Amino acid sequence: MQALIRAIYPPQCVSCDALTASEFGLCPACWRETPFITGLCCSKCGLPLPGDPAEAGVLCDDCLRIARPWAAGRAAMLYDGNARKMVLALKHGDRMELARPGGQWLLRAAQPLLRPGLLVVPVPLHRWRLWRRRYNQAALLSGALARLAGLEHCPDALIRARNTGSQEGRLRDDRFANVQQAFRAHPGRRARIAGRDLLLVDDVMTSGATFAAATEALHAAGARAVFVLALTRVAKGS
């Protein structure tokens, strides 16, 4: 039956609908247009850096200047080219099926951060934005990652206490000010957070302001250490 289904509906590229060898994959052309992060990267935010991939604890210029409240971080792709196209389709185009391959790409990027007992949590949307969009793309990604990694998932660990609006177009300092104290731990989830190592997941990291505010809320709830993971990382000039 599966062979018949595949014959009638052959696997297609999740980006361009070209035929592929497996489901929920990219065709060769789209793979080449997708800027996956490989090699040496910043140990705090995952930005790719020049140098020997074997180096440890290397920081980018932003992470040297800005205090990051999380322990370490990674990103799967640069927010450019085909990666940007897919993030926007997931976020605004109801392409929820993109969370499945997104989880696989996150899993590969997250390898240095994974450890037993890690609790996976997404950056939350404000309830009004969630009502309009009907789903939280970060929760779809974090759920896919948790399933693949065999980790515990808590999709409502955090609450976005106020509607911060979009960060797009804001300067770096404005981004940090906009999300200050915007998050708090869900009262019914504090026991699951306290004393745990957490992996905080979102679709895009730009300045790191949202990750910082969410991390501080998790620390306030008693988290032992917070690691951050983004599907895409915005680089200067992209």
C-alpha cells in the first residue's frame, strides 16, 4: 500500500515541489540555496565564524559586547535565501508541515547542547497573536525536535505576558527594551522548570533580545541552565 501511495503521490521538495528521494526533504537545487550553518560558529548564538571548527568557546563580536544570560546556543541556518523563504512560509503561510524537516535540522545543530534530562520549551506567542495565527511556529519546531531527540517537551512553560508586537525594523537597543519583562513562567509549570536544564527554541534569532528576556524568566522560575536554539540566525548584511 505504501508503495502504491508513493507511486501516486511521489515525495516532493518541501520548498519547490520538485520530486525528491524521500519525504519532507529538499531537492538538490533548494539544498544548494539553503545556507546551513557548518564549521566553526559562535558558542553563544551559533553565528558562523572563520577558523578551525575544533576551536571551543569562540564568541562573535556581538556576544563579546552583549552579556548573554543563556549558557550556550546554536542555529541551524542563516536567515537568508531559501531558509528565509521557508521560515516565512512556516510563520505566515500556514506551512505547518515545514516543522517536520525543521526539527531534523534543529536536531543536527543542537548536538553540542543535548544532554540527558533536558527539557525543551518554545518561545511563546502572545495569546492574541496565537489566536490570529492559530499556532505557534516555535512550539511546532520544539515539539518536532523533542520527539526526534527523545526529550521531554513543555510547550506552555512560558507565557508572553504582554503583546510586544513585531521586532522587525527596530534597532538593537529598542529590541531589548521592547521585550524586557515580557515573559513569565506558567504558574502550573514552575515545578517542571525548577532545577532543570532547558533548551529554549525559536524560529529566528536576530539581536538575541527575545531569547534573553525568555531566558531570564526561566531563570527566575528556578531553571538551572538555559541553552538556546534557533532554526535561523540573522547575520549582519543579510
